Amino acid sequence: MHERAGLECARMPASDRFDVAVIGGGIVGLASAMALLARRPGSVVVIEKEDAVAAHQTGHNSGVIHSGLYYKPGSLKATNCTRGRKLLERFCEERGVAFDRCGKIVVATDVDQVPQLDELEKRGRANGLTKMRRLRAEEIRELEPHAAGIDALHVPETGIVDYGAVARAYATVIAERGGEVRTGARLDAVTKRDGELVLETSRGVVKCARLVNCAGLQSDRVAVMCGVDPGVQIVPFRGEYYELVESRASLVKDLIYPVPNPAFPFLGVHFTRMIGGGVEAGPNAVLALRREGYTRTSFSMRDAWNVATFGGFWKMASKYWRTGVGEMWRSWNKRAFVDALRALVPELAVDDLRAAGAGVRAQALLPSGALVDDFHVVEAEHQVHVLNAPSPAATASIAIGETIAERVRF
């Protein structure tokens, strides 16, 4: 009888109070907590529903340290990427996280792509990239002997890193500064009581004076849970990767990218050398029927229903349906995926690639059907909600974290 009562007491949720609770243990949430503790020593907790940090977008990307080439000058993407890249590299040097500023080339394979390459060069220079240079066809092969193209842009400022390792280093800094990262803590409900926010989690009750929502794929739902209209809905897009077999990894030395379609917020399939070895190829961009679904068969009735009943999705789909069909075809047909990659490396054969992992991008979509292409933050009383943090969010994470911390008013 007494033993049973003791066990029931042990299972009772604890109640803790913090100055700030950050929802989401991805790289942006961790960077925000780190910045909050640097600005104002106090009690900060990161609440992450998975058993480890960086379990979703952070741990499933290609590991590229972006230079700032693609982004409209003056946008949040551009300003945070340029500054954030330098901060990230400095952090990695100080914390012993391996990275490599290896550079990349963006290749035009057709004369119709040259004007867009010109525009990319202008943007890059406006965003502070001083080491870029144009490459003629023969110069392309000096850097990437197996690549094809008629014109290219070499961007030495681009690098590679393991963002999972970066996120774990951020978590270490949070602990050193007196904060806490609480994993395995699913957020179930948020209420307001006596001037505080009361968070019911699977690991107990957390009370906080202020809340920062960096929940990524679940960020719109967390906002609604907090009584805030997010103004957008998250629509998940899965990006699938292949990797070069070891005997053919020499086809790519560093990073080879196509000239992106300016009308679509994805960069197209490309080749990326990984910091831990090997070369990834991809990703495509297909609608995911589960927000945290990393296979073609992943399915959630709730997530699929949310997409199917959102008018903004159908407006977007009516505009991009041809692109979407092409991406789906490449998802199910390896040869079609390889054909897209062969535009960059013609020697590539189907047997040179094997299936690798996948990631899911939390794409914010407006009711109008417009894809939100920049960072999107909504503020409410004692709350900051990060509702779109697309690439280069990982690269810019320290800068973004500082920006978010500045919005948290004490």
C-alpha cells in the first residue's frame, strides 16, 4: 500500500518556474535560449518533445554553411545570414566543432540561366561576398573536373558543418550559463494564470513569465495553443537525398549547385560534400503527408487533413502544380532524379547513387497561397512566435537567436 502510494507520488508532475520558456530544441530555439542567457542572466528552459535536441529540421539538413548569395539585400535572411555565418564559424572554432569553408560553384547549364546567374552575383556582392568570381567553362572543370556548364559563379565563403553537433554545443553553453534543456517534454496545453503562462508538458508543469515559440514544424499549432493567430499555416515539404557510392565520390570535390528557379523557394537538386565524409545529392521537394514524416509512406490523418482543408494550399498548388508533379515523379523514379543531377555532372549513372536520408521543411504558407520566403515572427503579450525560419536559419542561428532575444521584453 505504501509502496504503491510512493510510486504514484513519484509520477506526479513537478511544477517549475522560469523567466523564459523556449519551445523547441532545434538550432533556432537553442540559439535563442543561448542569446537570452547572454543578455540577461536568469532562468531559461528549452522544452523539446523528442528525446534529443536537433531531432527534426536541424538534424536532417545537408549541413551547408550558406554564404548569403541567394537572398534579397536588406531582407532578414540576408542580414542574418551574412552576420550569422561569421558568428557560427567563430563559435565552431571556439568550441571545437569541425567545419570546412570549402566553397561552392553555382553552374549555368543553359544560356537562359545566365541572366539569373548575373542577378545572383549582384545579390552576393550586395550582401558582402567579396571573394566571388565568375568561371568560364574550362575554369569550372579546374575546380570540379566532372561538372558541366557554360558559366558559373565560384563562392568561396560557403562551407559545411554538422548542425546536429552545433546544436549539441549550443545546449552545452545553455547549461554552462545556468539554463536547462528539457527533452522528452511534449507541450500539451498553455494557459494564462496570475500573470504567468502555465505550460502543461509530458514531464510536468512549467510556469514562465515569457515564452518563445521555435517549434518549427509545429510552430503554428503552438501559437494557436497560446491563443495567438499565426497568420500562416505550416505546410511540410519532404526533401529526399541520395548519396554517391564510395567508388564514385570523386565525381564531386566540394559543392555543385544549379542556378535556382527564382519563382520557387527551393534551390534545386545539388551535390554537397559532407563534413563527416561522402557526398549527398538532392534534395527534391515533395508535399509531405506527415509533418515529421521522413519516408514516402509516412502519413498522419491530422496533418494531411490540415493541408487538404487549407485554401492557401490549393491556391499555391494551382500555381506550382507542374513543378510539384515533376518533384513527385523524381521522388518515385530514381532515373528521373539522376537525370536532373546529370545536368550538373553528366558522367553520373543510376548505379552511382544509393538512397540516403530525408528532411522535412516547415514551409509557412499565407491564406493567399503565397509561400513565405523570409523569416516570419509574430509577437504577442510576453510571447514571441517564430513561424517561418527557412534556410539559412541554421547558418544564421546565432544572429537569429540574438534578434529573437531582443524582442523578449523584461
